[in-house]
Amino acid sequence: MTQFFPLRVRAWAPAALLLGVLLVLGGWPRAAQATHLRAGDIQAKVDTTSPGNPRRIFFKMILYTDNSSSVPADNATFFFGDGTSTCTPVPRFGGRRPVPGNPDTSYNIFYFEHTYPSSGSFTVSYIGENRNPGVRNTDNSVNQTFYISTTFTINPSLGRNRSPILTAPAVDNAAINQVFLHNPGAYDADGDSLAFHLRPSQQVPLGITGTQGAPCSGTGTNNPAAVQITNFRYPNDPAIAPGPVQVAFPGTPTGVPGAPAIFVQDPYTGQITWNAPISLGPYNVAFEVEEWRRTPLGRSKIGSVIRDMQIIVTAAANLRPLITVPADICVIAGQTVTGNVTAVDVASATAPQTPITLFAYSGIIPPASFRQTQSGPPQASGTFTWNTDCSNVARQPYLVVFKAQDNPSPPSPSNSPLIDERAWRITVVGPPPQNLRAAPATGGTVASATLTWNPYVCTNASQIYIYRKVNPSSFVPGPCETGIPASAGYVRIGSVPATATTFTDSNLDANGNPQGLDRGQTYCYRIYAEFPLPAGGSSIASQEACVSFQGTSARLVKVDVENTSTATGQIQVCWTRPRPVGGGTFEGTPSYVLSRGAGQAPAAFTPIATLTSLVDTCYTDTGLNTQDTQYTYKLEFVRTFPAGDPRPAVREASPPASSVRTTTAPTSAAATAVRVSWTYSVPWNNASRPAVIFRRAGSAGAFVRLGTAPTTATGGTYTDSDPALVKSQTYCYYVQTDGQYAGVPYLNSLINRSQVSCLVLSSPPCTPKLTLEPTNCDELAARPNFPTASDRYTNRLNWTLTDVPTGCDATVTGYRVYYRPTPTGAFTFLGTTITPNYVHADLTFNGGCYAVQAVGTGGVLSDTSNVACQDNCLFFSLPNIFTPNGDAQNAVFRPRSNSPVRSVHFQAFNRWGRKVFENTTTANDPVLINWNGGGPELESGTPGGTSPGAGKTVSEGVYFYLAEVEFADFANTKRTYRGWVEIVR
């Protein structure tokens, strides 16, 4: 349905201020063909009435016409992009209005609206007949139609979105051999990001009647087929006039006198620079303003406005004025921005200085204002004032375009007004939260810190982020630096709604269980506010607040391999005894729980010992395969309470620590040296002292100290190039590290030994080259139902031996296969095989990385093969119908097929765009989404929960959905799926 509302002015008034105060409504002029069109653009916004229909769109078109034409633009025909158009032309609102500073041009305003049948992306467009004559960069412009369009997205998740608005007029003057500047003064009222790029002007050869279809009078389809106007060329094209070159220009881009002329647009600010015109007449060019919405899932393009503008080049004898604007600034919301703008007219031999008129274009005018105080000569000046508030906080700066136009007298084609313009960027950030305080929490079972702060002054903020670090920081935010940079050493530990004024830090683990803060440490905190998308933005960080905890926590200090064996290996694990606050006693029954995991970064830990005496601070773990496996230990200090005491057990976990793992390999095919490598992951610092390397010849006997080598936070290497080494002799090595806890003097000289690693000094085995058979994702996605309960992934590996290093030994006894589920991190040993292939089966996801080592005589290992990775598939398919009618068939809405995902945030909306259901499911949920038609039926205005089955059930019909899917691939890919589903009961 299409209706016309010519009196709907108030909602659009701010965008029209650049064009002057609207005239009172005059009598309806006669219908006429719109000819001699110079420029124009179309704006769009979702229904602003209450309660509002999200598929009802209000439009406004501004059309610029040549005053030399006797035929006015009285009415207009529009095409809505859904196969319909205005059968009755839309009348112009009011009369023709003069463009300030350009007496040759008027602008015309048209208001109209349309209700679309569904959600989706649509392009509203206008065909005008015809362009004004004599346009220099096309052929026969008067016989070409004028075409502009705006694309927008109807989606309930976007809210009442508005298209970009271009506040500066679309017609401007230029002068021969002088730089031309133009900025459209674009802004987006929703805070969306804008991007600009030039494009050719367009026409529709069939015109209105050839495009319009039934039931209108035309014979077309109501879908304009726009093409580039005939023989379009950008204004700097030498084909228009030979030899265009640049002139000196200090702005951006800097002019290079004598270089080929340029006509460019800045993609971020929209600034057009033409350096420099050499031929008289009008020129037309179009540019597209793209609208990008920022969401928690990333950026997506949601619309665009195509403006066709005209530049009139004259043989002006005068020189353009020069304008000076303030330097770009950043202010805290609530501060008043004041900027002084000045301009001087440059006199020439034939054109003396003239008064200057100053203009300001911006989406923040009003409430901001600009008042010219002097016109000169010698100097014009004006003052910009803006009282900012919290609603102005945004990630991107606000753009204010200032223009200075001289006023030659009398004006003539050879003495026309010229302009200079500059953009001023103003960034508004949130004020820092005030009066942050930190104190030990009382009444808890673990050591916790309570943070409090004053209510945040910006009520439109969305959340407060809480950051923590050990010991004070020297970080001081810059004058307008928002958030907390990683370099400051803080870690984000939580967030709360912006209305909150308190937070308790209990050091939660990944599962949300409180681990408690370490006794004997000082913890320091900062917070800052985050503002909602799409505008986004942040506040400056608060002042730091610190709190100290008395006593000491239990800490691992020793993971020492005492015996190397495949079955009787032995590791001693030791720790410090915890001390309560103030030297008292611990509440509850204390114990130590020691757990062990295989590898340097184990996925799980298994408890191996519980010690109930606090004086027992060492445990010897026996029966281990220390020859082939590295082990990591975790210690928990546990306090339990008797039956009837409601307090839960207190579990304080110390950071885990691994054993030192040593590997050895010949360094060359000549077998003249051995490379000893070691790795570890420990909470203390091993890097401040060198590691000591020990060696023995043969499988028995005493070890001798060989030398030392520097070690890092994770390990090191040492090359044994002793000339006494003998090929085919067995050599064994181990490494001893010496660590310390920073800031804890008594936890010093923490000695730990690795397992013993032996090898026969010989030519190293050849290095394998690994390949991984790819998973057929397309076949899986095409299945009618995947995954089922029995579906599992299988990865197949194959490899061949290379001739690297030169002279390597191709005689191998087997291969060791390693796996990790992510592109980085530690590998896990899968197993050995004597054949050059391996099948990794029964997997719940197919993504992962593999590596292989060849095993030579005497157990010598080759260099690790290339790392072969395969990412998880990416597919997600939803049905368009489900039947929650009680027959247990097709009763819930869930994906038909999907690759592994981490989470799905699902929202369903009724035909009015009101949310009727929302949930988030993860890979741990048995079924993704799992909507059974329950939830509040908001059509009747009934509130309720949004979990399956909560509140009322929704009625039969079509519902629109938005599914935000985070896949379980390496890149954590996020995709949004939009569509509809029909519920049949």
C-alpha cells in the first residue's frame, strides 16, 4: 500500500536545515514532466509512529533543478523495489526553494511512503526526464534520463533504522585551474559507519513509461534497468579537454603541479577533490554512501544512498577563499565544544577581496549551532557551539563541514562565487566511572574482593567492564584514551549492567566456580563503561583501586622427574603450605587434593592423592611412563564443613605446573653433534637462571655436568658438539632448571629435573611430509539430517619420507603421530604406527592439526613433519516449517543440518516485528535452538519469558527469525541467518 503524506515535515526537519527554513505550503502546481534536472538523493527511515510497523518506510527525496528551465519538477514517480511503483505521481511539497549561495539552482522536496510485504533488502528509485543540457562529461545529456536510488534493509533486528543523510547541497561551483572541494556532510542518525566511493551517473533508457507496469499506464515490470549514462567520463578525463593537470594545493591529497589531474573521493570522510578543472560547463558524477552496521557479530552492510551531484565550472576571475577550522578534538560527554572558524578572500589583479558567507553542515546541527560574526573583508569569522551529552558518545568522530563562499559583485559567469571547505572531526567519549573502591569481601568461603563505585552518570551506557591485575600499574589514560589497553597489564574478569554499582571478584574459573584470590597478593582494579551498538563508544578508565590479602596461598614449587621408565617412572611434586590471614587457623577441615594430567596442556585432570595433614607438602607419584609422556599437576587446597553446615566446600586451586620434557636428536646427517631441547609450563620463572645439561655415555653409569644454556618462559635448546662424540654410541641427557617466584624471596632456587632422553648418535631419520585428506563438507551439508546421534567424523592421514636433512636415514622403525584441535598450542601424542598412514576416528568435529615424527634405530626421532591442518566445515541450514501439534513429528524448530558450532543465538519475531522467542544454545546442548512454539504471544501485548514452553504458545502463522551462529572453526566464524518459518498446529 502506498500513501502520500505531504504534511509529515517535523520528522525530517533537521535534515533540511542546510537548505533553509521550509516555506509554507502553497497551492498544488500543475502536473508536468520534470526536465532539466541537476542532482538529487533519496532518504529512507522505518515508520516513526507508535507502535510502528517495521515494514512501513517513510521516504524523502531532494531534487535539484536548473532555474533556466521553464518546466518545474512538480511531481515524481517512484519505484519501490518490490515490483510496485506510484501509479499516481507524488506531488512536490511546497514550491521550488533557492539553494543558498547558488542562484542558478533550486531544490524540490518530495515526501512519500510505502508498506512492504515482507522483510528483505529493497531499492527505492526515481527516474527523472530529463537532465539539464550541456553536461560536459556525457553525450547529449538533455535527452538522457536522471536516475538515483537508495537501498535499505527491513529486518526486525535493525530497529527503526534510518538511511544516511547528506546535509550539504548536491550542486556546487568550481573555477578553471583552481582546486575544487566538496563534502556531502553525510551522517547517520543511528551511529552506523559510512563509506564512500565514486561511481558513474546512471540513466534508465526506457524512462518511466517503459519501466512502469500494470496496473499503471506503462508496459514494463516496475523494476528499473539502470545503466551508465551515455559515454560517461569522470571530470578529470583528458578526453573532455586535453591536458588537465594539477595545481599546487597544500591539502589532502597534496597537489603535484604539472601531474595529471585527479578527481577522487575520500572513502572515510566523503571529501571530493578535483585538481584541477580546465574546461567550462556543468559536470555530473554520482557517489555511493554505504551504511555499515556494527553488531557483536561484526560489521554488515545494511544499505546505501546513491547521490547524483552536479559541479558547475566557471571562468572565474577571482580566486577562491581560504578557510581555517579548528584542529580535530576529543571531548568528554557533558563538555561544551566551541570552535572558531575564519576565512579570508584571496584578491587577484581583477578581483578585489569580497565579503565571505560561512556555512556549516552536520548531522549534529541542531542541537549544535553555528553563527557567523563577521563577513569581512579582510576576514570572516564564525563560532560553532555544541553542548555535548551522554547520548553523543560514539566510536566514530562526528563530522562538521565548514564552507566559505566569496561574493563577487556583480556576479557573472566570469566572476562567479567560489568556495573553500574543510571538515572538523569531534570525538565524544564517556566520562570515567567515579570513586572506584576495593575491599576484602566479608562472609565468603573464599578470599574475594568487593568493588564499589558511584552510579554511572551516562544512563545510556550498556555495561561496565571490570579489569584486574596483580600489583599496581603505572598506566595513566591519555586525555581521550578510552578503555584499557593490553599493554597496561590488566585482564578483563567480568562485566555488569551499566546501572550496577558493585562487583564481587571471587576469581571464577571457566565453569563459573569461585577459586578465590591468593592470600599474600595485592590486586588492583579499573573499570570503564561501554556504550551500545551501533554507535558504540567507550569511557575513559576509572582511577585504580587496590586491595591486599594477608597470609599466603599454597603454590606448587617442584615437579621433579626422579626416575625415567615406561612403567615405573617417578615424579616428586612439592608445594608450599598455605597460611591463613593474621596467623590464625582455617575454618573447616583442610586437605590437599593433587591432580594429574597427561601432556603440557591437559584437557582434563584426574585426582591422584588427597592429603589431610597440612604439614604434608610433597607427594611422590609412581608407576608412570615418564619416558614417553610429560605430566602436568594441579594442586587444590580444600576445606570442607560438617553435615548441617550450609557452606559449600572451599577449593583454592594453585596454577598448574608441568614436568620438564627433554628431547634429543642428531643435528646433522654427519652425526657429529646432538641437539638437546626442553619445554615446560610452570607458574614460576625459570628464565632468570640458565638451565644445566647433563650427559652420560651408554645406558648406565653416572651423569656428568655438560654445560649451561639460557632458557625462556617455555623452554630452550643446547647443542652438544663435543669432538669426543662417537657415531653409533648411545648418549643420554637430562636438563635441570632453576626457578623462582617473582616477588617472593623465600621461593627461590626451585630445582627440577627432566626425564632422561637417550639416543644412538647416528644419521637422523628422514623427515616425513604429511598430507590430510579433506572432509567432503558439501556432501555432509546436502544430507537431509546431519549430524545424527551416530554420526562421527574421521580424519585420514598419509605421509611419505623426504630426503631432508641431506644424508638422512630412510630406514625407520615406525612413526609417532601428534594432534591438536586448534592451529596453535601444544600437540597431544596420539600413538605410533609402522605404516605411513593413520586413521583418527570417532571425532565429534573434523577440525584439527596433525604432525608426524619418524622413529629411527635406537629410538632416535626425526624432525617434526610439516603441520597439516583441516578446519571444521561451515554450514547451517534451517527448515521453513515445523508442526508443534502434539504428534511428536517435526515438533521443534532446529537445524536440518549443521557443522560444529559453539553457540546459536536465536530470535523469532511476529509479523509486526515483535520478539516472541529468544534463546542461546551451545555445543553442549542436546539440540540447537529447540523452539517448540512456546514463549509469549506478544501480538496481544502479553509479557512473558522467552524459554521454550514459557508463557503462552504462539499462534499459527509465519514468523521471521534471526539466528546468529558462532561456528567452531579456527577463526570463530560468525554468521547471521535471516529467514522465515511457518508454524502449523
